[in-house]
Amino acid sequence: MDVELRGITKRFGPVVANDNVNLVIRGGEVLGLLGENGAGKSTMMNMLSGLYTPDEGEILIDGKPVKFDGPGDGIEAGIGMVHQHFMLVPVFTVAENVVLGVEPTGRLGHLDLKKARAQVEEINQKYGLHVPADALIENLPVGIQQRVEILKVLFREADVLILDEPTAVLTPQEVEEFFGIVNGLKEAGKAIVFITHKLHEILAISDRISVLRQGRITGEGDPKTLDEEKLAEMMVGRHVSFTVDKTPAQPGSEMLRLEKVTLLDDKDDRLIDDVSFTVRSGEIVGIAGVQGNGQTELVEVITGLARGNAGRITFAGDDITHTSVRDRHRRGMAHIPEDRHRMGMVDKFTIAENMVLNSYYDEAYAAPLGSIDWNRVNETAAAFCVDFDVRTPSVFLPGGSLSGGNQQKMVVARELERQTQLVVASQPTRGVDVGSIEYIHKRLVESRDEGDGVLIVSSELDEIMGLSDRILVMFEGRIVAEFDNTGGKADRNQVGLAMAGATEGEAA
């Protein structure tokens, strides 16, 4: 199946999300669609899948114009979209999720789960997805949940698969496996649209690349003749630095200390196992590791979201082991959470409300009779949006209306645009384009240079290597290695080995 978008324009009030876009998608090919946050990538694909209706232009399938009045029409035409945020029912099995809405039935209209399972297994085998049909979604890692989303669109006989930021929450190993699945789908004749802002990934997986900037196609090319620098400039319209510009650290007093911190789960297994380390003012400490080795739980214990079973935590010399999240915030601890939707924002709150989620009770926003000075809140939010390039026509729109990368910048702005002593940043650039990554890295380095201690947790090894003055490696709940990264001198291969648990490294 071949699809063409011809002269597509979409407006939301005064905002032009897509402006006279022309795009061709061919069967048996991976089209890489690249663009910075808010460039209009998802809007364009939502029109292709029937979620939105174009204001101008037309969509052609195999040369014939089509009109979609809803997502059901898109599915009927053979177009399936795998959204950035999974749309699965956690307590249902894989098979139940896959057939939801198009359930096979037997006699008297009863659900035929045996038939559903058999159909899912058939697709599983055909495309090498290797997903257990009877497993509950809530028990599956995110990489396997991603495959369930693909199963859903294949079950509906999609010939065009739109993958919207499909690797945003995958580990490097899962990304490699996922690319194998995408190549298998391509070989089966499927047309794949791979939407991302990760330059190395789009170069590795695409047959053609189209770049969208401010709602328009600004460049197209062959990945064999392009490189990351050229793509980045096409995306943002200027040169982008891929190295973190920073001077050597000037560590000062101890800002954070963990002593033999341990956290158990409800089965008494150790999620964090006797962890000790320090973060000093004026330095960036990076924690490297494959996701799922205790990093999430470690951040929760440091920020007060979880209580350790043993050990001691001090912040600027004070024992905060048993203090509240708000107490730590008031002391000057900033927290950029790894999951912005679950812990960093409220989708239905306005952007302005989201910008003060952690400080609405401060004196700066106080009004008479114990109310909130909303004029001050709105002015502050607008300034934060400008400083961090959060692209929105209004701070009164819901936070959930922003693109994923702009949501992340909203959270980062809220945490860094205040007086802090310690910044705890978990996956700070997840879902963010190269231009915004450059800016967020710059702000984290500025926090360090202003005397903050900065703790970075990231599954992106390039980010850890580029930002950190010291690197700690976490494996199976323990700190297994430490590396001095002054001047970027840490050995990447040694860090990688420690991440895989191959060595109980000593300080390098």
C-alpha cells in the first residue's frame, strides 16, 4: 500500500500545526519522520489515521482520494497508529488487549477467548514478536508492551504502521530488538512511518528521511548521505552542538550523603542494596545503568517519595531520612522525575497550574484570605515558557495538550527556575529533541556552576558521559563501580561493562 499526503494543512485556532505538507509513504519501506518538539509530526499522523480532519489538502491511498471521519475509517483503510503513550488495560491479558473492540465471538455472541488467543499467536509467529498471549500487561516490561501495541494494529490488518516515538521508553537492548521487528515488518511489505527526534536511530532504521519544522517539510534525504549534524540543522534551523560545553568542576561542600541505604519490596527482596555515595556542591554525579536496576527506587528514596528500610540520608549536613517531600523541596531540592505523566504533571491542569505544582503554597503566590495570586502565577508561567522554549499559544491550555517534549520542558522549567541547592534529575531529556537537549544540558551545567550539587540518572550513556564529573554505575540495586570523568576521561567500554554487571569496578 502506498499513501500520499498532498497539500495538508491543519489549524488549531490561530496556530498552524501543519502548513501545506506533501509526503509519500511507500509499502516495504521505512520513512523516518524527524522534527523537534511541537513541529507537527503527531498532528500530521493523527490526520493520516483519522483522529483529526485536515482543513485543507487530501489523502490518497494507492492513488485514490480518501476521507476519514474518524479513527475507525483509518483502521478500515489499513492504517494503524502506535501512540507514544501506550493505550493498554493493565489488568487484561495480552490477547484481551489485542482484540479489545473487535472481539471474536462464538455461539450466542459470547466472547471466544480461545479463538482470540489463537489469532494473536498466529500474528506472533508470523512477525516474530514473541509476546506471551496469556500474560497480564501490568507484569510485562515496557519493551514487550510496545510489541503488544504493534500486535493490536496488525490484528486489525494494518498495511501502514505509524510508530510515534516508539523508542522513547526502551533500553538500548530493547531498541535493537525493536529494530529487528521493524525490519521484519518492512520485509513483509508493510509501510512504516517511524517518528522520532533521535538522530542516530532514524539514520539506522530509515530508507528515507523527511524533516518537519514549524509545520512544514523543510528537508528530505537518503540516510546514506546524511549525518547527525546535517539532520540537526535541518530540524532546528541552526547549528547544534553535540558536546556538553563545561569547564572542570569545582567541588565544594558535601550536599547529599547516602549511608548504607537499603529498600526492600513487599517480598523482602532488595531493590536498593546497602548504597552509599556523596554529591558535593559544584559537581555533577551521573548514575549509569540499564533501567530496572534500582535507579527509580533510589531517586524515590532521595526525594522522599519512598522510605528506605535502613540507612541514613543527609542534605546540606541535615538528616532528612524521615522528612517529607515538601520539606526537602523547601530546603532546595529539585526533582525532575523520570515519568512526567505519572509524577511530573497533571494532564488536565493548565500549563500555568502545572508550573506551580510544587510551589503554589509559597509566599510569592499568596493573595489575601489564603487564596492564590493567579495573576502572579500566570506571569511566572509565561516567563518560564519563554525561558525554556515551551511552545504553546497560551499558558491557559491543559498541560496534556502539549507535545511530549514540550511537556518535559515544562517540568524541567518548573524545577530549575527557583532557588535550589540540589538537583535530582531522572531521565531529564527523555522525549526531547536535540535543540532542547542542548539547552537542558546547559541549564544543568549552570546549576552546577552556581554551586548546586547535581545528580543525574539516565539510561542514555552518551548523556551520562557528556554531563558527569563523576560516574557511578548501578547494577541489581548496588553501586558496583565509580569512575572519575574529569575532562571526559572515563573509559566508555569500562562503564558499559559495569552496567552489564561484568565487573565489580574500582574507582577509575
